Amino acid sequence: MALFDLAKPGLRKSDAAILRVELLGATAAHMLDGTTITPTGAKTRGLLAILAMSDRRPVSRRALANLLWSRRSDEQARASLRQEIHRLADALSPLGADVIDVQRHALALKPVLTTVDVERYLNATPQNVLKLPEISGTLLSDLSNVDPALDEWLSQQRTRLHQHLIATFEQAMLYQSDPELRLTAATRVLKFDRLNENAWKTVLRELARRNDGGSALVAAEECLSAFRDALGAEPGAATMAIISDLKAARGGSPQPHSSPLASGANVPSTNADSALSTPTPPYVASIAFTSAKPRQDNDDLREVSEDIAESIATGLAQFSLLGVVPPNANDGPTPHANSARESKRQDASDADFLVEHRLQLASTTASAPDGTLRLLVRVTDRRRGGVIVWATRVDFAQSAIDSYVSGIVTEIVWRVALAEARSVASRTADELQPLQAGLRALALMTRGDPSVYTEASNLLHHALLHEPDHPFLLLVSGLTSLLQSCEQWDTVREQSLKRGVEVTRRLLQVAPDSISGKMLLGRLLLTMSREQTYGLALLEELTSKAAGVDLVAIGEAYRRLAQGQFAEAFEVMAEFQTRHATHPFTELVDSDILLIDLLAGRFQEAASWARARLSVTPTRTSLLLLHLAALASLNATGGAANSDEMQDVTERLFLIKPDICINAAVRRYTHLPEAARSFLKEALQGSGLPMGLDLPGLTQSDAADSRVLGGVTATGYEGPSQAGAVVPQQMR
């Protein structure tokens, strides 16, 4: 029975479908009677595949042309697309009906008349995913090397399918009550991700419950080999505890810790000696480079491409997070590697992540004048079958290379850091090495949820006890203190700022050239009235010496903000956001962006930005306050302010901080010019908040803030201020 003859889980099979499209493996198209009507041309099949993978949404002609003819001019690409549309219509003509909705500006497959095999998997749920047959072929295996842009799209679609199936099978492991089905789900996860510890633990436990010790020991050795081959290390302590129990049960020797096999509990080992004897790895992962030859035979392009790779490598090395294999490294290990592990980390062929890039001349258009360069960058995780971690395509003038490359560096560090944080998500806190704890803290801070800030702070506190001079840990700790301070008040806020200044100054002592560190320290100092002069001087120096680095633009916006140049600060920040719409710093500094928009008189932009951010993080007082000021300003200037929305924001503020008042709110901005503080006070007076006392000091909720900072969190840690704080075993 063909795959198309299987009813799609959760969905009714349509009797009206007359075209069946197969994408798992080589592209194929069949009529109801099984007659093959697959187009012969690769571009025609590519056009059909793009439409079939679009979730039945229309795909613009421009997007289709860019994917299939990226090396041609726009006019030539559009003409070629028109020809392929006719070829596809001819190939499908035996159906006797139009299955493609051809519109003026877009195309789409008609959902009622067509079925697509991969949709069964993309729409599967944890309850029914195990009913689907295993995938044996590569998605769209016949469409590689048709066009560079299509190759990029193919990688993204394969990654999309890959990640969806892993997530769905992982959920099935939890959903299924039948042990055999849990084992099946875990086994299928491991076919996609050999380093998935949750899946390995499920396999080992279920085999142990069967009393199948032989198979369990074989699985244990496979697990150990997978981690040693990919990472040069063993799996986490919880997994090792299960393996240890399996071997003990087989050999009859007792173990000092209770067995998790009987209960299935995910418990860490209480034997800390092995953790203490294991040296902390210097990096969380290794990264190497490869570049495709420029499409144009141009020596200058090749030279620029090599310079870009060197610049990215140099930038990545400054973060001290990744072991960077130089772009021109040979495929073998370097002769200076002084251990097997170091040799593995310096070997480009064994690197964990791969940065691939291609440089070419962009097609000349009104928005891309003659001489514009196009850079395509992709980062893949080689341990997980080449899954794409991050990818981008940018067009720029050669004079702007440094600016774009600096943005690419921080994006790569960010995406790799979050990918590594996800890889240890199943481990308990006491299993984490210091750098892994820093990664988890960074991942927590990206949520924008104040309720997890203390957990992140505690992770970093204990990581720094073990690695007090690690640049990455110091940078994340300073950033965490800054973000915490944005949601705190008065005395507690000042404590967080001072802590942030302390660790960031330490960062610049151990890594004096850290641009991120200088920008962060400048931002922290600007917020402290007595230190503002030093913050301004630091940011001015940074602007003059590193003007081509994108992060410096954020620092320049801060400097202009503190000097009362609000319109100029807005222009600088807006340019950064336009150039790097997905840059992680736009989310981390979202309250600063909102403040700049507001003070620049861009009330509508401020309100829109606040709504977007609050839809994700609704409990942040820094955003709620400024959003309220923006709405009140809109209302005062005759703009489209919504009184119901103002009331809702005010009520949310009172729920989070019952003693909130205008004067306490304005005290948060003592570093701003008097005109800015007066504006904020006047705006908030139109919001309905009480004025309050115009005196600095503790508010009623400061004591609560102090208790949160020193309290016990979900990780099981106590805050840094508590005596006898629980220290993770790996960091003692």
C-alpha cells in the first residue's frame, strides 16, 4: 500500500483529491490511478515542491523567482518563472482540472484537489505520530544543486521536518502510557538525534524494565560511543547513573546511589568525585569554516571572501565560548595539539559546528546598485546531521563589510549558545559544567520573564565561583544584572547595577578588547548618575575606535540618549534595527528602544513596539510603564490612544507593583536630562497613576524584591545573599 493510501492522522482523506505529490525522497506526482505525471525538468519539479511545502499558502512570484533563479537579474528570473509555470501546467494537464491557483502576484496548490505526503508528518501529533511509517528517504533528494538559493531553502525545509519530528516523538515519549510505545518513540528520536539524552534514558529504562539486561547493556555502549565520538565526552550524570546501575546489576556489585531504573526518576548522581575529577572543558563546542567558490570568476571576490571568514573567526574567538578552527586549517589535526581531546577540537573535519559562506555580486536593482555584494551565511550542527542553526543573506556595499560581519559574529555566537543550551536542557542543575550553566542562564534571560531572572543569576553566581575569570560568564552575568535592574526598584535596583558594573569591569580586565564588554559597561555606567561621565567617555572612545562594529551603534544610541539628542538616538537605533531585524540585542534592549522611541516623539512607534513585546512578556514593569506613557502621550496629542488599553496597562502595573507611583517611576531615569524626566512625569500624570512622594528610598515592594533575590528558586539554589547557598556539585 502506498503512503498516499494511508489516511492522514487526525484529518479526513479528501475524495476530491486528484493529484498526489510525493516529496519524501525524489519529487513525484501521481494521478488517482497511479499514473506518474512527474515533470521532467528540475526547475519545474522545484516549482511544484515549493508550492507543496508552503502549507497551502500562496507563494509570491518574486519569491519563486528568487529561489529558482537567484543568479539572474529580476527581469530574466520573472521571464523564466513564466515559462516554468507553463511547463508545470502542461505536465499536470492529464488531470483535466487546474490544481494550481495562478494569481497575478502569487501561486498556490489547491488544497481540496491535492495531497502532499510530507504534510502527514508535519501535521502529526504525539498521539498519532507512531502510526506513521518511518521515513526512509531524504526530503526532495533530487533537487540538490539546482540553484544556490534553492539549496538554502532545501536545507531549511529539511531542518524544519527534522526538528518537528524530534519534538513530536519526544512528546510521544511522555504521552504514551504503553512502555513499548515509549520505547518505540525514543528509538525513533535517536534516529534523528543520536545525542538526545532523554531518549537514551528512556531506552535504557524500558529495556531494564523488560529484564532484558543484554539489550540494555548494548544500548548503553551505543550511548557512550555516540557521545564519545561526537563530543569527546560522556553523557550527563543522570544518564551515567542509569548505565552504572545496569552494569552493576549485570555484575552484581552495589552502587552508592539509589537506582533510577525501578522508578524511572530523572535523578542526578550523588557521587560528586567523578564530576570533580573531570576538568572543565575550555569551550562548549568547536566551530570550523568552509566557503563556496564565488559564482563569478573574480580574484577580488575570492580575497574579500577569505577576509570575511578570517574576520568572523577572529570575532568568534573573542567571546571565549567556542573553540575556533582557523578558516584555512587543514582537514587533519594540528601538530601542536597536546591531547587527544584538544586534537579533536582543532580538527576542522571534526568540528561540532560549521560556518558556510558564499560571496557573490548581487543582481543590479534599484535597491542594490552596481557593485553590491551578496553574502550568504549558514551555520549547521554537524553532530545532528547538519541541522541548520542559523542562516542569513545580506546585500551590502563593500565599504560596509565590517559592520555587517560584526553583526553576523554576534548572531552566530547567540544562536550556537542557545543551541548548546537546548542540548543540555534535560540535565539537572548540579550536572552542569560552569559554561553550560552560563548557557542556561543566557537562555533563561532571553525569555524576558522576570520570574526566571533569579534562577539565571544564581546559575551564574555559582558558575563564577568555579570560573571567576571566564569572559563569557562575566559578560552574561553583567547582562543579566542589567536586565534584572530594568524590572527592579530603588535600592534593589542599585544593587543589581553595582553588581553588573563589578563583573563587567572584571571582564574588561581579563579581556580588554571586548567590544561587547565595553558597550555593556558604558550602558551600566550611564544609568548611575555618579558614574555617567565615565560611561559617556567609554562609549565615545568605543565609537571613535570601532565605528565599523554594529554593536557600537547601540552604544552610540545610548550616548546620544544620555546627552538629550533623542532624535539622533532614534535614527541610530532605527538604522541598526533595519539592518539587523533579527539581531538578539533588539530583544534584550527592547525597553531601551521603547524609551528612545518615546523621547524622540515617536509615540505611535513606541506603542506598537510595546504591544509586540508585551504580547510575549506581559509582566515586565519597564515595558508597561513606558507603554503607559506612550498611550498617554498619544491621547494628549490627539493620537489614536485607546482608553481601555490604558486602563488595562494601569491595572497590570498595580497587580505587579501595588505601591507604584509616578515619582518612583521617574527616579528610574535620573541619568536622563531634566527635560526627559519632566516629559515622562507629565506623560504619566495623564495616565491615572498616583504622584507619590518625591523622595528616594525603599518602596513597599523593595522588601519583596530582596526576598526574591535571596530566595529559593526552582533550580534548588538559594540566592547569592543567603548563607549556606546550595552549590552545584560540578562547581564546588
